Amino acid sequence: MTQPTTRTTFKDYCKRKLGWPVVELNIDDDQVEDCIDDGLQFFQEYHFDATEVTYLKHQITGSTLKLASSPTGDFSNGELFTGGTSGVRATVHAYHSANTTLRYKDPKVKSGGDGNTYYANTTTTFSTGETLTGSTSGATATTHASTATAFGDYDKKYVTIAESIIGIRRVIPFYDNFGSSSMFSVKYQFALNDLYRLGSGLATYEISQQHLRMIDEMFTGRTLFRYNRHADRLYLEISWGSDVDIDDWIVVECDQILDPATYSDVWSDLFLKKYSTALIKKQWGQNLIKFEGLQLPGGITLNGRQMYDDATAELERIEEEMQVKYELPVDFSVG
């Protein structure tokens, strides 16, 4: 028979390896599905063929505020505006007339001992139906009666990552450190003073490039980040507004799971077939353990414990094989 290319044909393959349909399998179909899910998860966690290195691009979003109607007057980009009811003050990024949406950043509220100092705040939001007033333009607008504020990446200080991403390798630098045109930059001055040592020949050039990269590491370093795959959030330890702003793009080098629904060849992977079949066998033995020693007509005795123990030993052998043959080496250079 041909190799499995779908979840259904994969399930039938595993059942046939255990004797079906000649032998009746004492296992529910939902239990088979659970075993396949567990097999896929283990395969995707450890097997080098289960993921691919990809580059994820993302455009930084700003917070949005839905307006009840077009504003009276024109809000200026970069001006401050204040909510008459909530007291929240923020900076206008842009107004979109097509959907009467005001994009903004840096929401702040008055707090502290004197009660007159504004501090960053993403807990207190603009109220529905309140009046907004621009500090420079004098433009006014009313927020929508039922739509609340939606905070963007800029104010949340993190980027939401898709569930299929299981690891972040690095964030591509936001700028070209060696291409700076500012003569007042420290890195520019260091590079300029070292130009006389470039000399000629590839060896000299390579040594000089390594020296410039060392200078870059000293004064800039790599983009720091925090990421946990269960939270699906990429926190960037950067200067927001200086390194990146709303509508800027970032590029992230990451590991993405190969979706079997898209790449059907995953279902024919030799390791996945063996591991999932062993999981189903173990569940079958688990179901029969409570009937251990039961005498059937014809003198047949059920021995679910033996089947369970055999499957457990087989799974241990397969998992050890994964570590030796299929798992990538541990990367000690993290983030």
C-alpha cells in the first residue's frame, strides 16, 4: 500500500501495524486520535525534520480608538489629545477617515503625589462616548459608544507570535551599524580612525572587519528579547520610539512547525509512524490490564500487562533513538 498522506490514512496505517482488521483492537477511536496527537507533539518537539528555519516579518501596530463620527477639525500627527471623561492623554499617530479610527501611542494618566504628573498607563483606557480634544489643533471627536480601545504592539511592548512558532533564534538588527552617516556617532568615529589600517589584501580586510564587528558588539550588541512559546509573546528589550516606531517592520529568525495539513509528507515519516504505533499499542494494553488473567472460550487468556510492558519498552527505545539520531544538538548560545 502507498505511504500515508493524511491523518485518516496515517491512523489506518498504525492500526494495521497492530493487526487490524484481522485482530480487533480494544481501543476507542478518540484514544487513537489522542495517541496520534501525542506522537505529533513529540515529533515536533525534538525531530529535526519536524521544523524549519523561517524569517517572520511583522509590522509594528499602534493602538486604535474607534470614533463615533468624523472629528471636528483635523488632528495633527504627533500632537497630544486628552479624553474629557477618562483623563487619559496620548499622542496622535494618524487619523484614518475611511473607518473613522484614530491611531495613537503612549497613553498616560495623571497620578503621583502632586496629581499633575502624567505617567504611562495601559490599564486606564479611554471611555466610550467621551470627548477627545487635541492640545494643538483644537480638534474634537467623540469615541464610539460601544467599541473599546485596542492596544497595539507599540504600547503593549510585545509582539504576538503564532502558535506554530516554537522557538526564536534572533531578532534581525533594526539598523546598519556600519552605514551610519552621523559623524558624531561613536561607532562612526572609531571606524573612521581605523580606516588607515585597512591596508591591502584579503587577510588585512578580514581582520579589519572583525575589529569593526567587535566595536559594534561593544557599543550596540544584539537585540535582546524574551520569548516563551506557551505565552506566544515576543518581548523586545529595545528603545520603543527610537529603535522602532509604529508601522516599522521587524524580522525574526525562528523555528516553525511543519503543518501536516500543508506538508502531507510528514505523515510518512518513519519515526512518527513507529512512535505513534507504539503509543496506540500502549493504550491498547492499558485498556486490557483490568481484564488480565481473564479466561476466554477456547482457553485463551488475556494478558494486557505484557502488551503494556512491551509497548513501554519499545517507546523507551524509540525515544533513545530520537536523542541519538534525530535530535539537533543543544544550542548553548541563547538569546
